[in-house]
Amino acid sequence: TLFLSIELGKAITELNNATMEGDANRANYYTKITNVFTDQLNESNPILTEISDAMTKEGRARERYYDSASSSNGEEDREYWKKQMDLWCAEKQAGNEKLMMCSDKYKEIMKKLREEGY
């Protein structure tokens, strides 16, 4: 999101410059660019949260997995926490795949906008 935020800031600056210079075509173009970056941020943020949550849960499951070696139900606990680690790892991977699809979607939108130009 840092990259997107930087790009959004640049687009907003260009939009403001075009507006101040009275260049309606350029202002329209940068309005579209600004909207695309904003939409991408809005769509990717929940996905990033999903990934972060899955990473946190995977880490907690890993800690419990290692801690379970010394518990009285060691083997049962280790098996349970191993399954939990695998579950959250899969959730994290699914989130990464969703994020890549989101990124590809907006790359294509931006490509078309840039090809159209002002």
C-alpha cells in the first residue's frame, strides 16, 4: 500500500497542476488515475488484513506447536497445532493469491488508461 499511496499522491499532484493550468483533458486523465489507485487501495486493504491475520494466527499456532512438546498431551497437542499451522499457512497463501489477482486486475486497467492517454 505504500507504493500505491505514493503513486496516488503523485496523481493527485498532477491533477491539481492540470486543474490550475486549465488543462481539462489532463485533469480528466489524472482524475481517472486517482480513482483507479483509490479503488485499488480500497480493494487490496482488506486482503492485506486477511494475510496479516493469517500470519499472526500461523505464528501463534507455531509457538503452541513447539510448546506442546513439553505438555502431558504432547503428541496430541502437537498434531492439533500442526494442523492449525497448516490451516493458517493455507489461508495466508490464499490471501497472497487474491492480492496478486487484485494487482493484475489494476495493472490491466492502468495499462489501458495509459494507452488512451489524455
